[in-house]
Amino acid sequence: MAEPNQKERSAFRGVGVAAALAAQLVIAIVVGYAIGHWLDGKLHTAPWLTIIGVLMGIVAGFVGLFQLSRVLSP
């Protein structure tokens, strides 16, 4: 198989960066939800800690997204 040219490498890099950014955001939200849901079950405060966990996950996801995009920008 032939080695990809510069244009193909650039396209693959773009897809990889987009996937990394999306994964960063989704994982942070899922972790925030999971922790909030678990704490709601333990402390019987449903749905407040789940909501707070999701909001914290969204904030953490966007902070991580901006940091990763700053590192990966040319």
C-alpha cells in the first residue's frame, strides 16, 4: 500500500483532532452524570446532584476542549 500524501495526512489529522475533542466533551459529561447519579443514590437528593454533576461535566468538558484545541492548533 502506498504511503498517504500530505493532503491525506492533513485530512486524517483533522478527523483525529475532531474525534479527540468530541470524546473529551462527551466523557466529561458522562463522568459528571455518573458521579452525580451515584451521589444522589447515596444521599437521597435526587435529582439535584445529578443535575449539578452534569453541569460540572459540561464546564469541565469545555475547559478541556479549549485546552486541547489550544495545544493542537497550528
